[in-house]
Amino acid sequence: MTRLLLRLLWCAVWASATTIAHAVEVKFQPVAPGVYAFIGEKSGRTYGNEGLNANIGLVVTPAGALLIDSGASFKGARQIHAAVKQVTGQPVKWVINTGGQDHRWLGNGYFAAQGTEVIAHASARADMQARGGDHLAALKPELKEKLDGTVPTLPTRWLTGNDEALNLGGTTVEVKHRGGAHTPGDLMVWLPQQKIVFSGDIVYVDRMLGVIPVSHTGRWLQSFATLEALQPARIVPGHGEVCELPMAQAQTRDYLQALRTHMRKAVGTGEDIGAAIKAFDATAWLGLLNAAELHPGNASRTYLELERE
Ligand SMILES: [Zn+2]
């Protein structure tokens, strides 16, 4: 009897330990002195990763911490905040949302309640307003009760320029927007002293990028060219490990460029969309995670965009 009880108890302990092991652990890794990144899972949004399948940045200044993106939910944001506290005693004074995708901004409500100033580019506003409800509805079946308390909360400070230099706690942070990329409000955060760029969804590595209905591949490449001109020492991409320029060029720029060149020609010669997608040679990028799932949609949306140009 006692032995059976012990065995049952052991099974219960083991099962809960496995559950914990599968839950996402938010941990910031150092990128440079005072600069950190949490590298999210490269797969889709799941109950286990709580929609934190994107990278989050952290810059610690002498007068407060800057968080780059707030995560996909209220509870996720609370977890991010706990991870910040492991790194610094500074309060999170600012959040910059790098775009209008759920995991960039649905944690805003949590930080707004802490008195954090939430900043984004004005081009993100209509997109956030239009899609916030859809994001919640799409996350609900995956995140279930982990989505509780999440209310789409818009930023309180909207940047309107292409290039805005912010002085945050004595640290110069440059925000650059070139008309959007993956979403209309996509921007990059450039730290000129450290030569580090937080690219948001302008750069994806290790996994396939997503061209979604609100994306614009032409402006995406313009954004990318702006990032290249900065000659960053390191890039914290929107998705994937911290990298340098050649990797970002190979996995984001070259793919978008090849797609656009191919689809422009197809549209020009009157080739139909199905044939154009089939004729595109995606071999160089099919090894990226999620490629089989995302490439067909990327190809068809690029064709449709070029048809409109
Ligand atoms: Zn994303």
C-alpha cells in the first residue's frame, strides 16, 4: 500500500515537473553592456510559450529600463517584468512597440498599469485598432486562461517622423520607420553608441518570415536597406538568434528580393498566380523553420502586391 502510494506520488511529481519544463521561461541574455534580449521560441504560438514566440529587448539606462515590445498577453508581460527584475533594479519606464503584431504589444496593458510610457510609430495605430480584437480571438484557443486579463491597450506616445532620436534616461535611442514591413508600424530601434539594432519584424533569421495581408514587401526592403546602412555590429532580430548582417541579408533580404523579382516578371508576362508560385525556386530558404507552412502564402501575397504596383 505504502509502496503504491509512493509510486503514485512520484508519478504526480514527475508529471508536474514535466509540465513546468514545458512552460516558457523568460530570461534575458546579455548582448552588450546594459543591453539584453529574450529570444523567443521560433515556432508558432502555443499554450506552452504563451505567445512569446518573438524576441523582446531590454536596455538599462541610469534612469530606468527600456523594454522593446511587451509580449502577447497581460500574464506574459508580468513574466517579462519578472525577468527584467532579475537583470536590473530599474523600473520599466518605457516600452517601445516595434509593430502591430500581437506579441509586440498585447502586454501593454500590464505595463501601462505600472506607469510605463508606451511608445510606437503612428503608422501602427490604425493597424492595432483594426486587428487587436482579432489577435485576442486568435490567441484564445491556444492560450486559454493564460490570456485572462489581456486588454488591447494602445501606446500613449506616437512618433511621426522617419527618424526620431529619443533621450531615454540619458541614453540615445534612435527609432527608424520606413513605411512598415511585416506590419505598417514596423520600426527599428538603433543604439548608436553600442551599434546594436533591434530590428523588430524587419529581420527574421532561423525561421521563415511571414508576409501577411498588412505586410508590404517593397517598403520592407526599404526598411532593410536603412538597417544595412547603419552597419550594425549585432542585430537582435524580431525572430531568431542574435545575428550579424550577412545572415539577415541571406535569410530576410535575399528571400524578399527574389520573391519580388520573380513575381514582378510573372505579373508582367501575365502568368497566373498559381503557375508563378510553382515556378519560384525557394530551395535556398526551405530549410528555415516554418518554411513549408508559410512560403506559399508569402509567395501569393507578394504576387498580389506586385499586381497592385
Ligand atoms: Zn512577429
